[in-house]
Amino acid sequence: MIKVGIIGVGTVGKSVINILKDNADIISARAGVDIVVKSGVVKNLSKDRGLEIILSDNVDDILDDSEIDIVVELMGGVDEAFLVVKKALRSGKAVVTANKALLAYHRYELQDIAQDMAFEYEASVAGGIPIINALRDGLSANHIKSIMGIMNGTCNYMLTKMMNEDVEYDAILKEAQELGYAEADPTFDVGGFDTAHKLLILASIAYGIDAKPEDILIEGIQNISADDIAFAKEFGYAIKLLGIARKTNNEVELRVHACLISKDEMIAKIDGVMNGISVVGDKVGETLYYGAGAGGDATASAVVANIIDIARSGKSKPMLGFDKPLEGELKLKSIDTITSKYYLRINVSDKTGVLAKISKIFEENNISIETMLQRPASKDSANLLISTHIAVEKDIQNMIERIAELEFVNFKPVMIRVI
Amino acid sequence: MIKVGIIGVGTVGKSVINILKDNADIISARAGVDIVVKSGVVKNLSKDRGLEIILSDNVDDILDDSEIDIVVELMGGVDEAFLVVKKALRSGKAVVTANKALLAYHRYELQDIAQDMAFEYEASVAGGIPIINALRDGLSANHIKSIMGIMNGTCNYMLTKMMNEDVEYDAILKEAQELGYAEADPTFDVGGFDTAHKLLILASIAYGIDAKPEDILIEGIQNISADDIAFAKEFGYAIKLLGIARKTNNEVELRVHACLISKDEMIAKIDGVMNGISVVGDKVGETLYYGAGAGGDATASAVVANIIDIARSGKSKPMLGFDKPLEGELKLKSIDTITSKYYLRINVSDKTGVLAKISKIFEENNISIETMLQRPASKDSANLLISTHIAVEKDIQNMIERIAELEFVNFKPVMIRVI
């Protein structure tokens, strides 16, 4: 019998307990042993949780318990979780975590510490979708050309709603908050940070590349308006917040931002709160993984899968999927040098000569225009909606600064990259 | 160093050799050891294949070679492959196969024989998509509610073309044959047999259920016409050939047939030669896996992933994912008792009273009509296109027999189940 201790018994922790109980029959058949949750750690012991396990408010009650084989870390946060997980591994326990922030900052240290003990983290990216499994094992024969993921259900819910119902951002955010899809402070989700944490984990498995959230481009969806949505519809695009990892020569791009993406692409078809990740391998071509990215049971499904895997085979592979440095010569690409097509929304006062001046700035920055629409925005202002041919990020940023300084431009142009 | 012998060096075998060479750097980093192909077995030794490995036309040259750690079986067929694979396992070699027919007939015997040796078969279902991996490991915490898979690229290519271009079946088949997407004798693909083999493999992992292709409902796409496609479009459906495994109470339905499926479902969005499999777990909800289901490199990507997994961890789990009987009480559901919505195309001579007579037969068989369209088919015949509410298969089949006997019905009604 395998005994599990859970540190942090909230929504996901309770689902882990329930799944191990509800599905004990098949889990035992698949794992080859029975798996039970012996104990849990919570902050507030006085709250009645209706659970049949031993509860404590001291992590050492699990870490020092020689009967516990697997520690499930669901406490969240970075520093304290790192201490707890290190101690668990060093005392010979396997660890399963759903903590993306911990991994975004400490995955390489953890890979070193977890040389001998199993350390699994399927639930840290895209909830119930077994994407870690797919990338680390299923696609292991491939050099990974790119990863593009919709990995935040809040953003995808909001963008889908804006697309289907022509509602402005603020109204949709309010609705998402009322439905419990967005937090009171939604910045972590709508600002792209949650997606960035998950992207860094996937990029490590694919490329062995080390980076922290601070090192990469992270933008959110806060500036997207109904005008942008209308443009997207007219030209056959969906708008998605994507985490993107892409290998170009000896560099890896890592970036999180909203994208205009052809609605014929599979990833553009993923709507609502669902997540999906497209992975292109040099041999397998494109594969895509779709499912629920959040929710207690979906996340716990991944946690329990890791527990089963550890129960049947112990440590069967390196944590990030490689022993020797993987693609050791790869460097993080400077964001200034990425190339993309771009879409811009420039809000201008309705005066003569505006278009000529803006066109000139495009030309001076070597930006070539692909399509342009002008639409009235208010009584005396208009939106210029412009898509470009392939351009360099630095040139676009310079151009946006220049345009923003123009007297007749009412606020800094909104830019969305086109995939 | 791990040494591999390949039995059957055709398109996939050559891709395996190339991938192990092209991607040796990352494969070695991921596997923790170098992996090389030492030798291969071919039927015709006189053909120059430009390969740098030892070739023989005798399988025993690999099976008796004590240096070979992993045998890759790519010879195809059932009986001879079964003998070869058994011998390899019994002589202490791990086996990787892409042979779906072998598994459709012998997977449980192989699970018994492969108690101690690794036996892997990711490439046998949906080529490069790591669906075995997902189902056996990633979703192991779940009771599987259903599996629905587009697992034959030939059929999906043809149905997508018919949908997009309003062309009749025969013309599309000819085009698919010219493009190399369909065989000269296309029966194995368009008749649903290829899909059935793959479905049986997935159903074993999900349910532990034993069945042979002869035991289950297998229908193809040969009867689908432009009329059916037009109906599908009008009512918001796609038409897909699906392999379906579904648990209902203590029974499992296993069936392969064309389906009308709402175009809003993710699986309905998978077009062209691509494959996709939707798996619904009781905890994780729906997950979907998409990618190339055929082709040398995509299939070899899965074969090499299995080789890497064996190189790094040996035998780490039971072949079908369980030791003890899984959901032991589950029985194969008799096809007569399945329930579904149905679509029927009834070609009738243009006479008065036809509709009344047909309606009466519907009523007598307890079939309730949801929608009906009548369309001219030729100068003096019409198509009745009818969709039903939920009905029982046996009733539908009885009704079709009765209708087919009617004097004014020109040929046996075409039926497509609605998912």
C-alpha cells in the first residue's frame, strides 16, 4: 500500500482525496497497489472539512512521517513550497506538485535535487491535459520546432465571449468575475503571468532552456477592444492569448501575448474556458492537446495520474526528461529581434494629412503595410486598423513610440502580433 | 549503448533509422544512453536500400543476436508477427511494434507473455499522436466514459473533401488513390476495419475489455452520398467515420461507423488526413488529441518514443496499463441494444401516399421523427431525409428492412447514426 500526504487541502486537494476513493478500483488495478491518503496539512485546523484523513497545521507532521511515500504539494507560492519540497525529496519521499510558480522559478534546482526521487508535476500546466507526459515521453524523438498554448481559461473565456457577442473588455471581465472564472484582482491571469509560468515549464522540457518569468516578453489581453475583434472577424482571424516557444536557428523565442491567428488553425478553434496546446515536432509534425485547464477534478486527475505512475514504477525518468544538457547551445532570443506580422489600431483625430504622416513613419521604420481599414471611432476621431507584412519587433516598437508622439494620435497605438 | 533490430524495413523502418540518426543528440540526452540500429530484416535482400545497417532476410539473425536489446516489429500481418514477437519476448528482448492487426487479435496473450519484458505499441494507433501514452498514463485516474476517434486519414480526407467540394464518393476515392491517400483496394480503410483494430486497442486500455474485430459493429463510408453531405451541412453537422467505445452501466459499446456530429464539437473540427481522438474521463472531462495518423516520420516518431522510454526505464508498467482485471464486470454490449439518434435517406418513386406509408412504419417500430426533408433525386424519384429522436438499434434495423421491401422504395435506405 502506498501512503500519500497532502500539503494544502483546498479544492484540488479535496478532489485528489475523492478521486483516490471514488476510483480506488481502477486505480489499484492500474497502479498494482492500493493508494490511500493518510494525512493532510491545512492552515486553519478549526475549519470543518468533513474529511476522513488525519489533519495537521504543521508540514513536518507529513515530512517526518516515515509511513508517507508520496508528498503532494498543493500549498502554492514559491519560497515556502520550495523549502517543503526540498525537505520531502531529501527525506526520501516522492513529490507530486501542481505548483507552476514553484517550477517557473526553481525547476532546474529541483531537477538536480530530485536525481534519485520521483518528482512529478503534470497538473502544473493545463490542468487535466497530459501535456507534460506528451512532451516529455510521447514526442521525445523530436526536436521541437514550436509550442503554442492557450493555457489560461480566464483569458480564453473572455476573448471567446468578446468574439461571439461583441461586448467590450470591461463588461466581460465583470461577468467572468461574477461567474468565478476571474479573480477579484485578475492581473495574474489577464496580464499573461499565469501563462508565462506554464510556458517556461514546457520550454524546459522541449529545449532545456533556463529562463525566469522576468526574462521573457509577457503581455496580457487588457488592451483588446471590440474594434480589434471586429477587424479579426473581418479578416478571418481568432484572437487568443498564447504562450509561444519557438526555435529559430540557435535561439529560442519565449513570449506570451495576444495573437491574431487564422481561424482555420486547430488552436484557433479552442473556445471558452478550455485549454489547448499545439506542439510541432520536426518528425511528427503538428500535434495538439485539448481539455480542461483548471477546476478541482481536472487538476486532481493529473495529480493522481502522477501518483499512480510513481506507485507503479518509482522514478522512471529524469524530471525534465533529460540527463545530459539538451540542445545545450540554444540561447534565449532577445525579444527585440523576433519577427512577426503585426496588427495596429491607431486612434486619430479626424484631420486631413493624418494618413500621409503615419504612412511616412511606417516607411521610415521599414514596415510594409498589408491591409488597412479606417473606421469612425467617435464624432471626431477614427481608428486606423493596419496589418503589416513580416517586420522586426524593434522596428515596430520604435514606430509605435513615434506614432504615439504625434499630436493627432489620441493614445498609444494598440498592437497585436499576427501568427 | 542500446542496440535495436528492425524486422521489416519499409517506409516506417527507414524513418526509424533516420530519426535515431538525425536526432541522436536529443535522443541520447533524453534516453540517458546512445541508441543505435544494429540490423534489419527484409524480404528481398537484393534491393538496394542505401542503409548503413546489417541486413538479413532471416528473422533469427535478430532474434538470436544477444547484442540486440530491443526488437522493432514492422513486418505487419498477424500470425507470423505473433510468432516473431513471442520469440523475441521469450528470449529477453524488449519489443516495440506498430502492428495494429497483431494487437487487435493477440493483445491479451501478449500482455501475459510480456510480464517481465517491455512491450510497447504507441505507433499502432493514430501514428504520431501519443494517445496510448495519454490513455494509459495521463488519464489513469479516470473511469473512461467514452472514446471517439477519427483514426483513419483516408476516410477523413475523403469525407472532408466531400463536405467542402460537393463531390460524389467515387470521384473522391479516385482522387485519393491518385494522391496515395487510398490503396488500390481501399476496403480496409473505407470499410472501417483499420479503425476497428485501433479502437480495440484503446478499449482494452480504457476498459480491459476483450473483443476481436469480428465481435463488433464495423461499417464504412461507402454509402455516403452528396445528398447526405447536403443534409449534414443544412443541419449543422459534420460527417466523420468514428471508432466509438462507450461505457453504459455495466456494458461497453464498441462500434465503428460514419456519424453525423454537431460541427461545434472539437472532433468535428478535425479535417483532411489528420486524426483526432476525444476521450471523456469521469474526472477530467473531455480531452482531445490531434495529429498525423500516418506517414513514415510521424509513425516512426511514436516508435522511437517507445524505444527511448524502454532505454531509460526498462519495463515500467504493464503493457495494457493494468495488472489486476480492470472493470472486470464489464460486458460487450450487444449492438442490437445500443441507442442513438439516426439519420435515414430513403429514395422513393414520386407517388402519392408514399409518405403516409413510411410514416406508419416509423410509428410501428416506435421511431419518432425529429426532422424531415424531401428533395427531388431524379426526374421521378425523391429522397426523404429523416432524422429521428433517440431510438434502439434493433428497431431501426427492423424498420429499415420493412421500408426496403416497399415497392416504391428504390434501394435499401441509407442510415447514418447521429452522435
